[in-house]
Amino acid sequence: MSAVNYYTKEGLEKLKNELNELKTKGRSNMAKQIAEARDKGDLSENAEYDAAKDAQGLLELKISKLEAVVGNARVIDESNLDTSKVGILSTVTIQNKKNGMKVKYQIVAEEEADLKLNKISIKSPIGKGLVGKKQGEIAKIKVPAGEMEFDILEIAY
């Protein structure tokens, strides 16, 4: 059984829409590709047919994984969040102690993470290192490049 993951309402809706898209259009397109490949003759030597069947298997695997994620997903009740420390959905402003650079991240579920939007996964090294910290504390975080220290400047929701 997969672990329960928490999502924003929008994030969970996005996952459900992706799953629906794969189940409807994805499966329909895959059936067409297999039918076209089947029409090209002998299946024992038809590489296009084999490739289409492999792609179908990968699509079904992706669908089953996404169903498991959606099945174990819970929407976060923002009114019950502890705003005194960093947690899921926190928007945290941190400052790198070494170079003084300030960055603002929102801590989100793994599937919602998008670095371009400054949304980092709660399971990432930085996400794990920030969770539970309070404003004014220093977070020492092990990253692939070594250990980094960040001042927690602000926590918002």
C-alpha cells in the first residue's frame, strides 16, 4: 500500500484530470496505433506492432501508478495547518548563509513540485530540511554538493 500524500485542491484536480485524459484519449490513441500496425501484415515480424504493444503496456503502467496516487491522495485542510513552523503548503523565505542569496519556496507534494514556480517537494533534501523549522531558526541541510545553512526569514501560508 502506498503512503498517503497531501495535495492542494488544485493539485489533486490536476492529477485526476491527467488520469482521466490517459484513460480516455490515451487508451483510444493507443488502440488506433495497434490497429494500424496490425493492418500492416504478419504480426510475427511487425516491429511497429511490437512497439505499439510495448507503448500500450507503459501507458497502462502509468495509469495504474496514477490511480494509486489519486487513491491515496488527501486534500489539505488549510485551516488546520500549524503556521508557526514550516510544513506542507508553507511558503518559506530562506537566506543562504554562505552567499546571502534569498529564495522563496512553497513546500508541496512531490507530484506538484515545479522549480520554475518555486514549488519544491516536501520529499526533496531542502524540503525535508526545512520542515518543522520555525522563523528565525537555521536549517542545516545536506544536499548533493555538501551541507548548506539557511536562515528561515519568513513562513507564510
